[in-house]
Amino acid sequence: MPTTRRPLLTALAALPFMTGEGQAMTPGNETALIAVDVQNDFIPGGSLAVADGAAVVPVINRLAPRFANVVLTQDWHTADHLSFASQHPGMKPFETVSMPYGPQVLWPDHCVMGTEGAALHRDLSVPHAQLVIRKGYNRAVDSYSAFLEADRSTRTGLDGYLNSRGIRHVFIAGLATDFCVAWTALDARRLGFEATVIEDACRAIDLGGSLARAWAEMEAAGVRRVQSSAIG
């Protein structure tokens, strides 16, 4: 989940920004579902809970079998990660500090590697997922996107994996719409992939208007916006 929204991407995609109305889309071999951060700490009861976050689980479970290619992501932080407010004396969660890579929102401690909070939600059932991308394990750099860390230069390797599999279109679901999901979608477009966010398979934090900004940036970048009913 990010700090401040980065500037709108300058290249507009050829794909329309869709609402899910019209003919259903059938995922093929060149598509993949990316289920972002469906982890206990982002579900109500977790340390950084997204409101109604558990609602994405049955939607993802229903959609996943329609995709031959599925990738899961996990936030995976050190216990002393510098994005945690606890590492900055006198600072509180959701305040902002300056880091070498730019402004950084300080979060409650969450998704500490190896803990129950970092585990995928117990009801998430995607047994045919081929890859799990863990992000945010560098203590000094936060990581929201499944493709690039917050320094905007360190890659997770996901783009190389998708390219090597011949995958050109990613469908994105999970938590949270306005942070990790949006950054993943924007970076997918930046790296040359078609990108579709499945709106009802996501939930948002909406921190200071972040949800509206995220949708505006995604629209400008050519990210599709659909409902799960549009995926046949």
C-alpha cells in the first residue's frame, strides 16, 4: 500500500475503461489472475484491516477456476520494517514521513514474515495457483505493487515470469483497491500488459480520498474496470 499517488502515466492505453456491462470475457491462456494480499492482517480482526475485506474471498474463490494461470501476492515485512509507525518515535499510524524514495505513509505493524497475520486467509481456496510473490521484505523500502517496490526501480520478477509464460493480460483482485491493487494495475500497464481490475473482488481503504484518485489514475492509464459477472 502506497504513500502518495504517483503522477498519471502519460501513455494512454488503447483499451477502454469498462464497467463490466456487455459481453462476458472468457480468460484464455494469455491471461492470469493476480490475487493481491488476501492476508489475515488485511481482513477485519487484523492489524491493518480493510473494511469488508473478507468479502473478496468468496468472489476470488469463484473466479479463480476460470483462469489457467493464477498468481498470489503476500505482504512480507521484517518485524522492524521502516514503514511501521512503531519504528519512528513520536509518529502515529497513517502519518507521513520522508524516505529516500519519497513520502511514506506509516502503517500499523502488519504482515510480519512468518506470523499468522501474514498468512493467506484460511478460506482462500486457489490450489492451482502457480506462483506466490512476496513483497516488502526489504526493511528499508515499502512495496505495494506486485511488480515494483516503492523505490520504483527494484522489480519483483513478476513481469519476467508473465512474459516467459506468454501472458499478456492480467486480471487483478484483492486488497486494497486504492493501494496494492491500483499500484499493481498501473505497473502492469507501465510494463506493457493489459490490465483489468475486478471491482467487486476488491475492497478499499479510502485514506483521504485515495480511492477516487486511484480509479482516476487507472482510467487514465487504460486499466479496465469490470464486475466479476463480466468474466465468463
